[in-house]
Amino acid sequence: MGERHRQGGRSKAADAKQEREPIQAAGAVLWRDGPTRVAGPEVALVHRPKYDDWSFPKGKLKSGEHVLTGVVREVAEETGIVPRLGRRLPSVTYPKDDRIKRVDYWAARQAAPSTEHSVPNEEVDRLEWLPLAEAAELLSYSHDVDLLREFGAGPRHTWPLLILRHGSAGDKSRWEGPDALRPLDARGRAEAVRLAELLTAYGPARPISSATARCVETVLPYARRLGGTMLTDPAFTVDETNPDLARDRLLELADAGVPAIVCTHGEIVSELVTSLCRHLGEKVPEEPSLRKGAFWAAHLTAGEGGAPTIAAMERHAS
């Protein structure tokens, strides 16, 4: 049979594939308001005694770990601060142990102190909050200086508007009851539980759902986790809405300036994403649709006259 299997059940082909794939990591430019408006923001830099360097908090993802879970975990471990993710920043790639390391970054603020980690710890012995100019001088790597420059050039204060497609709900043709009552299947329920954790990375948001069972069940674990109230809205409910009604309601939420999650249907998602981008002057994604259990995160900021604009957009699967 040859040497098809190796220790641990891995094949040579699997090992070779892993060696070619980038090392996946995630981190954040963690920031806070400075002591005065003139002083501007301060960012958190960490010192790692193993490398004797100063950098932004980051770390390697665990096997199978979602990037949103990983960035929250890594920042909390290295700083003792649980982050609330803001706009997505450019990813950074560089050579690492004969492979390429890719670090996905977000701007982030403190959501809460970590109950499990503090500084100093095994990886980080110092944490410094510094104005941008001082941080640029202290950072050890040029790619981190470039990332800091990108952070400083964009808006800091943002709020999320999340557009979510409901989870897996079985085969519509095999459901004998009213379609509005078709529930999530086992896969969909697992997706809903994962989504409750992922969506929390952006901080608390008002959950608004289509009035169908599959949409309500998708966002229910998140609503229970936050302990808030979930609303249903016919504007996002299939067979009860139309493109104009759904668009106008979404734009109302954008204008309100309050973090919100909209759980709806595949038939409606593309229209919502397209309308939001066109209304706020953002390029429409080439493929605005979503798979079941996936979501768009639009990071909004106040533009001229206070009207919202899109600072960044990202798409994630559960």
C-alpha cells in the first residue's frame, strides 16, 4: 500500500499542503481616546520578551478556529482586554519559518476587561498606550508602521450594521406546514449557536428578524446571550415585503446610528446589500449574496453633516 498514512493519520500530501498554506493569524489595533481632543487617540502596543519586540496584539489561530473568535481570544490573552471589533484593516503578510504568515487586523476598542488574562503573562511582559506618533517610533516592524498609518487615515468611531441570512432549514419541498413555520434543522441550530459567538465580537447590537421561524431561531441564541429584546419586522420577511420596503427599512436603521443585526432570507439579502452600498456611496460587492448562516458586516461612520457612510465591509460564514 505504500506510505499512505503517517503518524497521527496524516499523509505526505496533507503535510505538503499545510507547508504551502499561509499561517493564519489575527490581531487588532486596539485604541482609546486620548486625554484631550487635540491629543488624538492612543493605541496599545505589547512587548514580547521572547522576541524583544513591540507590536500590535495578535496571534495564530487554533486549528478550525474562526478568525473572529481568534482575534478576540488573542487580543484578550495578550492585553487582558476583550476587544469590540470595528472596521476591518488591511491584512499583513510576511515570511515566517519558510512559510507565509497572514495576519488579519481590525480596529478595536475595549468591550470589557478579560476575566482570564492580565499583563504581564507568558507571552507579553509590557503593554503601553501611546499616541500615534510615539507608537510609530516604538514599533519594531515596518509593516506595523504601515498598518498604524492606515488606521490613522480612516475613521475610528464606527458602528456595525450586520445583514444575516438564516441558517440551514432543511428541504423546503419536504416541509408540509406553512413555510413561515419551517424551522432550522440540526445544522442550522448549530450555525445559530456559532453565530451568537461570532456576532458578539462586534459588541451589542439590536437584533431584528424576519417573522419566519427559521430567521427568529437563527438570531435567538444571540438575543438570549445579550439578554435583550428581539424584534420581528415584516419589511424583512419573505412573501410580506418588496424590494423598496426592505431597502427603506434598512436605510432607516443605518440613519439611526445604532448597531443592529438584520436576519432575513436569501431572496432579500442581495437587494439589501446592493441598496445599502449604492445609497451610502460604496462600491457594490461583485457577489452580494450570502450562503445560509453567513453575514455581511458593514461598519458605518458619520460622514459630512452626520449622514452615515460605509467605512468598511466584510463577509463571514458561520
